[in-house]
Amino acid sequence: MYVPSHEVLLLAPPTLYRQGLEGMLREAWPGIHITLATDSQCGPQLLYHRPFAVVILDAELLDGLPDLYLSQLRAIRSTQPLLLFTGPRLTPALRRYLQQAGPWLSWLPRHVVPASVVEVLSPYLSGVSSPKIAGKVPTGGPATAFSRRELEVLRLVVQDYCNQEIADQLYLSVRTVESHRRALLQKTGARTLVGLVVQAVREGWVSA
């Protein structure tokens, strides 16, 4: 089967973060084709049938033993490029695996600035339209600056926390969290929560 050189496999849970990442990829490479999978078991099956320009894997999809999962993908296609988005804390086993892995495997924190993502993916997507944001410098925020508390709320929104979970994390009332979310939408001009997440990931307003 013929595989377009710009086909990407995105393995990630169905969260707002994934939607933001997908939106950023489509903005950077308008001609990109993205195959989405929300179940880790789909990764080996899809990879067995055909290669991809690059596999993008969100470690949040893996409940445990991510190093074994990566080894499984490696065994199916030894030359398949893969970009892993990691959480803030790596297990010792995964850290050792990443340090010993060859050039086929790259990894970045989940909330790295978009320019870093483009830089890593560009060699694998050279056949697609030139990246729009390859040289873009993160703005650090919208025209109206976020408060410290708004940034904390935004970080948790991007991580797909609900209002109650954000309130519990930050020791706030749900009503206060709702107020901060309304302020974030107003300041960014986003009409929906998904739009807010897309902007946050694209502009690098949140960091790991």
C-alpha cells in the first residue's frame, strides 16, 4: 500500500490537549494527513500494516511500562521515527530507555513551545508545505497579560482537568474557576474551550 510521505500517526487520549496538538500540526503543515488513535493497542496494529512519516505518541495514553511499549513499536518497524511527549516526571526505566535509544526516537515535554515541535518534526515532513511557524517566537501571552492564577488555571485546562478538579488542585471554589475561565476566553478572543487550548499549545503560553 502506498503511504503518503506526510502521513502522521497520532496516538493520544481524546483530550483537549490532543485537539490543541492536532490543530497546531495542521497550522504548521496545511497538507498533513493525521491518523488518530486513542487506544494504545491500535499503535502496533497500524504500524504493522504500514509505516508513517512519523509516529507521535502522548505518554498519557500509556498506563504503565512505556519503555516496553516503545520496544514493541521498535520491534515492528526498527526505522520508524517516533516523537514521544512526556509528562513532568519520568520513571527511571523510561529515562534509561530514552537515554539509550537511537536517533529514531525523540522526546519533548508535553507543553513545549510549538517551535520546538516543528523543529523536531520538520526532517520527517519535508515533503509537506513549508511550516508556517517554524521560525515563530512564542509571544509569551496574548495582548492582555494573564495573571498568575489564570496561567495556573490555563495549564490545568490544557491538561483536560474539569472545573471541579481544577478547584481541588488550586484550592479554589468552582465558581472562581469558572470566572478565571471566562477571563481567559475574553483575553484570548477564543470562542470555545477547544479554541483556547489550541491557542495555548500553539503559542506556548503554558509550560511543563
